[in-house]
Amino acid sequence: MISELTKNTYFFLVLTLFFSFISYGQNKTLKPKKKSIQLNNVSAKKIETGAQQTHLYLELLKVKNIAIVANQTSVIFKKNNGYTHLIDSLLSLNIKVKKVFSPEHGFRGKADASEKVANGMDVKTGLQIVSLYGNNKKPTIEQLKGIDVVIFDIQDVGVRFYTYISTLHYVMEACAENEIEIIVFDRPNPNGHYIDGPTLDIKYKSFVGMHPVPLVYGMSIGEYAQMINGEGWLKNNIKCALTVIPLKNYNHQIFYHLPIRPSPNLPNDVAINLYPSLGFFEGTTINAGRGTENQFQQYGAPFFPKTDFNYMPQPNFGSKHPKHKGKVCYGVNLKHEKHLNTVEIKWLVDAYSKTPKIEKFFGNTFTIHAGNKILEQQLKNGISIQEIQDSWKYGIEKFKKTRGKYLIYK
């Protein structure tokens, strides 16, 4: 006869396997072993990214074949203000990194917006680099062959039309379809202190906006990944086996300086803070500083009324073909604008009012940048700034209820 102890042991193993099976596809956030720090003390502590907290994830990677979604921001910061790239660090720890996937702007972050990013090989490590921009936005079955775990570690800036969250979506979807685990190394959101702007109408879904969220959504990349998974936004409502390695000493009200520019045309904290408001100009004929050293810190056009402030866009790092190349643009300098807690629509209204009727203001991509057709019509109808902002409130409040379910930090 089987002893009572054997029966109990067998029952416990079956129960463990059962719960392990049903947990596949659920969000999981690893918690540091130390007691959590009170929020009122957080600002005095140095933020640690998910990548820095190797003790939380190295055991999850041992004896597994790893693919990493990474770019120039995928680093582990050191005490002396230096850093090493995540891939170099993991290889030095004998983690079997097999492949690198790169987003828009490429693995080294040097390509223009919308510029085709080619596949290649990393000279330093010899690893294959597969571009997830252009025709191949989603890893294929062949590209994921032999991979056990995908790590996603890219610095986001918290704006819907910034394409790294679209890359995150497609990577999660590919992992779900191929039953591959995905681990997101969390990083702070420099625009995580507020929620504002028009909410995406899903009819205008594109790579510069895939989810029904406001323009500025106030979530870290790890929190956002949990929302994609939990809300069933992946194709056919599938879910992936997701683990988030959380930030330490972080909350959404902390100012975070990005030590590495997240993309070629976001060179500093001012540009990153102004980007949600000036990014609308990407879908217009107005130059928002591309082709200068003050990207997303000014705007102008040759046909604006002449002012003391002017500049001439020229091809440069991150912008080979800027709008109004070689022409004097008159406009507005925002380099010394106060730190924003809202999406400012006044500059878009100003630019529209200064554009002569003979000039075409709205481009083909304005609707997908705005996330709906409403904003364009509001501008054409001369709706006031306050009325435009009021029209966002319902979508924002609805989103906040969804967002609240997935927050890791207050």
C-alpha cells in the first residue's frame, strides 16, 4: 500500500503542476527581497533600473537561449556614472545570448525616423541583429527558433506615437504565439508624471499608435506591457508569459534625467518633455527643429511672419531630409519653456493660424499622430484651446480606470 506521506506528496506535486500550467500567460512582477521603501523617501534614493538588478533575473536566464530586444539605451549603470551594455554584461556572466532584435533607429540608435533599418551583425559580439522596423515589425517563427526567453529592455518616453511600445506589442504577440517567455526590464518614464491628450480611436490604429490610450499615458514600459497583456490587445486576445523586472526607488512623480538620448532627435530633457506637444507637427508641414541642434525645442516655417527668431534646417545626425531644408524658418523658440505637466495644444493652434491658406498644413500622417480625425476638424473649425482640451477628458478618465489595474508604482 502507498503510505499516507507518499499520497500527500503526490497530491502536492499535481497541484503545483496545475497552478504552474494555468499561470502561463499571466503578468508577473518580481519583487525585491528587501522591504519596500516608503514613497516619501523615494526621491532621496537613486533609481535602479530593472537591468541593474541582476539578482532578480539571472537565475531565470541560466541554461536558456536568450534573444534581446535592445538599442543604445539598454545598459547597466555603474556607481561611477559609467555603464556597460546589457548584452556585454550578460555575455560576461555566461548567459547564452543568441540574437539581438533592434527597433526603429537601429541597435546603435543612429537611423532617422522612418528610415529603413537593415539586418546585420554586431561587430563587438558577433551576434546576429534582426531589425524590427520596416517590413519586419514582428519576429517570425524562424527568427525565434531555438529561443527560450526574450528580454525587452528599451528606454521609452511615454508618448503614444513613440514607436517602441508598438515594437513591444509585436514582440509580446510573437512570444505568445510561439510559447516563449518574455521578460521586460523596466525603466523610468520621463513623461510619467501626467496623463493627457487625445485618446486613440482604434479605427486609426497604426505603428505610431496601436492602443486606445491617451497621447501621454503615465506608465512605465513594464506597466504598459502588463496592460497590453491584461487587456487582451494582442491578436486573438492571446496572452504571453510575461515577467517584469521592476524599478527600485521609483514613483511616477520623480523627475528622471535620461543619461543616454533615447533616439536621435530627442537630445535632452527639454526635448523629451516638449515632444508630446510638438510631436503633432510630424504630421504637418511645420518643422519642429529637425535638421538643427534644437530638435523638438522650436518650431517654424519659411511662410510664417518674419520674427527675430529664425533658423535654417540642414541635414544632420538623425535627419537627412528635414522639412524646409536650406530655407530660413521663422518661428518660436521653446528651449527655456517651463517643465510641462500637460499636452500643450497652443503651439499647434498658433502654427495653424500663421500658415497661409495657399499652404497645405495637414500632412498624410496627422490623423495617425493625433489618433483620430477630430483634432484636425477642431483646428479647421476654430474651436478654442479650452474646448479642445475638454474634449479629451472622457477618454482620459476612462483610461485611468484601465491604467490603475496595472500600476506597479504610485
